[in-house]
Amino acid sequence: MSNIAASIITIGDELLIGQTIDTNSAWIAQHLNELGIDVLRRVAVGDDKVAIVKALNEEIANATIVIITGGLGPTADDITKPLLCEYFGGKMVVSEQVLEHVKAMMMKRNRPFLERNLKQAEVPDICTVLFNKMGSAPGMWFDKNGKVVIALPGVPFEMVSIMEDEVLPRFRKQFFSDALLHRSVITAGEGESFIAEKIKDIEESLPAHIRLAYLPGAGMVKLRLTGRAANAEVLGSELDKWQRQLAERLSEIVIAMEDIPLEHVLGRWFAANGKTLGLAESCTGGYVGHLITQVAGASDYFKGSIVCYAEEIKQSLLGVTADMLAQEGAVSETVVVEMARGALKVLDVDYAFAITGLLGPAATADRVEVGTIWMAVADKDSVKTKKFWFPYDRARNKDMAVSMGMLMIWKFISRK
Amino acid sequence: MSNIAASIITIGDELLIGQTIDTNSAWIAQHLNELGIDVLRRVAVGDDKVAIVKALNEEIANATIVIITGGLGPTADDITKPLLCEYFGGKMVVSEQVLEHVKAMMMKRNRPFLERNLKQAEVPDICTVLFNKMGSAPGMWFDKNGKVVIALPGVPFEMVSIMEDEVLPRFRKQFFSDALLHRSVITAGEGESFIAEKIKDIEESLPAHIRLAYLPGAGMVKLRLTGRAANAEVLGSELDKWQRQLAERLSEIVIAMEDIPLEHVLGRWFAANGKTLGLAESCTGGYVGHLITQVAGASDYFKGSIVCYAEEIKQSLLGVTADMLAQEGAVSETVVVEMARGALKVLDVDYAFAITGLLGPAATADRVEVGTIWMAVADKDSVKTKKFWFPYDRARNKDMAVSMGMLMIWKFISRK
């Protein structure tokens, strides 16, 4: 049984010159997918009438639902609204609801109501207005010949708000579809090829309605099973069975049975075990702490971090000595161990993670190669250290260091 | 004079279910653009033969250059390589260079050489192999009827490496084009509509070969001038003139004359003025420090951060008292001022920024509304505080807080 087919069209010159990364398409695709709507294509075009109309014609031909984002702002380079009005043969009228809302927004923000704000309240008379509680540009829903075309603003949180409040609930009612379910097995420490070889026989015996995908990330590979069937309950048990098989085969490297970031895996462990975590970050500048605190409720187990970017902070707060720094250098096992022990003590936590390294690009005065990172995890009884070397640029070296660091914490606490 | 036209095709089911955010397209678009190659469209399709061939046919019809990323990995869901071989009428052969490279990579990583790794060394005999020094899947360059089709792996740093080493230098040689130049004016504190009204007359008098785009971000609006002309030098001076006009008109809100992140704007000021910066972060968990240290050379001015997520860390390290916490609460002006003063002292810096807030979703036991944030910037003589309230979810509230925080530091140091 085939699903409803959708296409996403993203409009904006900024996408074609690469100034903006398109996060909207991913969000929309994910949420349509959860409903059982298949996104067949995603197309990005510039603020250009001919290109927009061409994309509209092509995507409407192939998909039942077309979602357009962008091009609805109040400035001169945003041309989508009048274009859609013409395309669907309507005329522009002022929406009183939108007008009131825009006026109220401007007043609340102490901003004057400008002529171009009035433009924002104009909508084609042949669409259903989708209220935008987060911003001034309303969404629009067009029905034509059994196809649905939806236009949404490009600002991500405005798009999300209209999708959640207006679009997804209508889709749920309007379209029937098969159940579509996912199961994930998250692994760490081995590559895609290794895993593929190890689970070859399981992969080959998957039935036609269940697919396996490999999603590699930094130090991790996510395996995702996707199943489609009429009966959600039966499909669910079936997927559970395959998920268990994969997890058993890969038990040495499995870190989670659902697609959650590593900081959530850590968070669950710390919350469940009533233990606390503290950090001493040098080269990562606070990045580990930032990720740990992305998890709501992190205050139950995360106490803080000493970001000791300068050597004197390592000394004054973490008990690293001038001698150690002189003899071993700031990027050394001795210093990272002292940082971890210092964090255990000064933050008064059960577990501490410490990291010091040279991310690049310049080698400065240090005695280690650019890309060298030392990490340590400690509890009151023991400390484990590891040296890494990454060959990338500064930002990617930092990303890798943080991923590997969180993985190291996870291995330490789970004794793997 | 028209530029060379390009299309980008991104392949992978993970893009259509929204599991992966497409950063590759933005990177490619940006770098083609710098060369003067216009990206007309970006299309994402799944790991599906029919969809890939359809996209290829359509994009080749409209563009001179088609760049494909993804679908080249060693696992069963990657089908692009044999498909392209068939599409261009070639046959698969083993590339000795790639084979040696893959073997060497596996050995260096202490991994066995598997049968599927051998597959990675196979390439169509009718393409130019683009060496991938960062990974095992080579890039491929196909020439056909004056069109160029390039296939690259989907792993971002592998794609970047092949583009930089192999593809962009060849494009530079092979394609002629007009000069294309950009100028930016970065503003903070006013919205798109306000700015558009303020510079209306300038925008209207821009010549046809110069365009103005508005790129709104968190608390900021970037204005980008794009010009095309035969003579790069003349165009450059012309753009400089328009950029100056915009900057003079918007002088109250201009923070930079080039498109760099706020952390770089701050970094330049601190480096140029020989001053140091320290932080005391509660709700942001280290995020401000992470961004500040994204800048190479941050160690010249950034000393560190006390990430005081728990109240006891605010007390033990920053001099916040139990009385203050009991009377005012952790999210209060009194506490944030004490945090900033504490950071000035304990980190021994010229300027300190402090932040404490309630990001949500739960209101916990605090006496402030979810989304409330207090910030302070201090030097030895003065302290400035500000209260914010953000209506979004946890992650976006954090993003907003960090943007507004860096802006607050900038306003304080630049005395605006």
C-alpha cells in the first residue's frame, strides 16, 4: 500500500548561495514521515518567479502535497505571496485577523506599524489562512484538483509553529495512510563496513516491508529499521523482534535502543543512578557542558564545569601546578588527570570528565601536534585516560573531541 | 553576461525522512558562488533508482554542472555508483590507486579489509576518479555533451576535501565567468521591516547589476549586496560605495562590515584592545564559552568560564550567598551581578559576562516565569544588567540567550 506523496520546495536566494543551511526541510520531512506521508523530493530555488513556477508545476505533477517555505517576508526580495495568488487565480485581500495580530505584535514590541506591515496582512482570497502566532507572515493553504499546496514563512520557529498548530492536525484528518514505524539501534566505536559484515545475514533476511538504513555520525553508527504495514500493532512487534536481533548481535557496541543523542543517554544514566557529573574543559571551551545541558532536567545531575582555557585557571582552580605545565605541557596525561581530579573536588561530584588539547590551526608554543587531545574520566576510586588525534580543521576537531569525550564518559560509567 | 549554471542533487533516504540536515548543499553552493557559478536548484531525492535518474535528467537539461552528493558508501542502501556507470554507459573497473588507498586506510585504523571495501575501489571506466584522501569512497567526474556531472560522497568532510583539492581548481580552469562580488553590513537590534524602511531610497537607487538581500538571524539582520560585472575592480569600488552608504545610514545599529559571526567581532575587539574576557554561565551551560572558543586565537583574550549550573557552585566559586539565593532566587539581578563580579575576580579578567535563567520546559521551584534570563556585563568600574524573556522551547531559548548575551558584551565594550 503506497503512502501519500509530498514534495518540499524551499525558496530563497540565500539557499542557493549557501548563506543559510536548510533546517526547515529536515524538520518538515521528519514530521510528515511520522504521519506516514512520504517526502519524495526536496527542491530549493531562488527568489525568481520563473524558477518558482517551474518547481511548483513539477512538484504538483508528482506529489499530492507540496509544502513551500520562504519568500513570505515583508521585504522587496520576497515574491512568493503574490505569485501564489496569481498561480491559483485569486486576488489579494486584507485578512482582518492577520491585520489585528500584526498590529498587536508591533505594539507589544514597541515598534511603529509601517506600510509594509500592512502588506503582511494581505492574503489571496482563494486560500485558507494558517495563523502564525509566532510572527507576522501568515501561512496559506491552497486546494486545487485534489492537490494541496501549503506556503509557510521561512523563519524556522514560525514554520514549526504553523505546522504543529495548523498543518499537521489537518493532514491527520484529511489523509489516510498505512502505519509507518521506526526502530533504532545506536552503536559506537565501529564503522559502517564492520557492522554491515557482522549483521549481513540478519539484513538479508529482512522482509520486503522492512528496510534497514545506516546513518553514520561522529564515532557512532545509527541503524534504523523502517517498516510499513496496514496493522500498526503487528508491525510494531515485528520491528521489535528485528531490533532485538540486531542489538544482540552487536551487544558489545550498542549504546541505545532509540535515536537519542549521547547527552540524553548519559542523562538517563546519571538520573537513574542518582550520581552527579562535573567537567573541566580546556580546548572545548564549554561545549561539553553546553550539550549536557541541552537535556531538560540536567540540573538533577550536572553541577557545572570549570572552563580553564588559560593555564593560570588550570592552576588557580584545578590544582594543576606550574611544574606540571612546564614539564609536561598543558596537553598531557599528567595535566588532564589533575584537571579531572580537580573538578571532582572543586565541583564536589561523583564523576568528572576533563579534556585538554590543541585544536588548531596554529601549533602555538605547545609541544604536541595540532589535533592532539587528552581526555580523562575519574571517580573517587579510579581514573581512565585516553589520547586522541584528529586530522581535521578546528571546528571539526572540536566536534569530534566532544563526541569522543561523551562516549568516553559513557564507557566509563557503563564499564564497557 | 550570464554565469555558468549548476544544480546540486543530494541523494539519501535520510534526507527525505529528515534524519540528516543537509549542510553539504550550502557548502557547495557557497563555494560555487564564490567562483561565479550560479546554483539554480538544489534537489534532494531518496536512494531510489527511478528518482535519481529523473533528477539527473531534469537537472542536466537545465544546468551545465550537476553535483551529486551521497549514495557512495559501502552499504547496501548506496546505489549511486553502479547507477551512474550505467547512466553514462561505462563498465565498472577496479582503480588501483583507490584500492591501495583503501587498504592503507584500513591498515592504519587496524581494521580488516573486507569484501565490501573492495567494492569501494571499483569505479566506472568512463569517469575521472577524484581522489578522496579523507575516506574510502572516491569522487567521480563525468563529461558528456558539454555538461559536467560530479558525484561525491555524502560525508561532509570527505565532500569538502574532494571539492577543495579536485573539483574547484578544475572548475576555475574550465569555466569562464563574470566577476561576482559580495559586500555585507551586519546590524543588530532592529528588525527587517524597520531597516527596509530606513534604507528604502538607497535600495531603490541600486543599479540593476547590484542586488540587496536581507538575511535575518537571532537579534541581527545581515544585509548583503551582490554585484555582477565584467570588471572586478570597478565592481569592487562600486560595491564599497553602496556598502558605505548603507553603513552610514544605519550607523546606530551596524556591528560589522563583513559577514562574520558575533564571536569573531568580539574576538577582534578583545585582541585589538589587549583586554581579557571571562564568563560565569548558569543556564547556558558553557555555550557562550564554546562559541567564543570557536575563534582561532581566542586564547589571547579568553581566560575561561565558571559554568555554575548548581546553586552550590555559584556559592563556592563566585561568592553568591545563600541569603541572596533564598531572598532573590537564582534567576535574579542580584545573583547575576554577583556572578559577573565573581568571575571578574576568580578568573582575573578585564571584562566578565554572567548569565542565569530558566530555559524550560518545566518551571521547577523557581519564582520566575519559564524563559526568563538575567544577564550582566562588568568591568572593574561598572556593571550593566538586562532581563530577557523568550517564549520558545528550551533549545531555542538557549540559542537566543547566547546571541543576545554576545550582543550585550559587544554593546558594553563598544559603549553603544
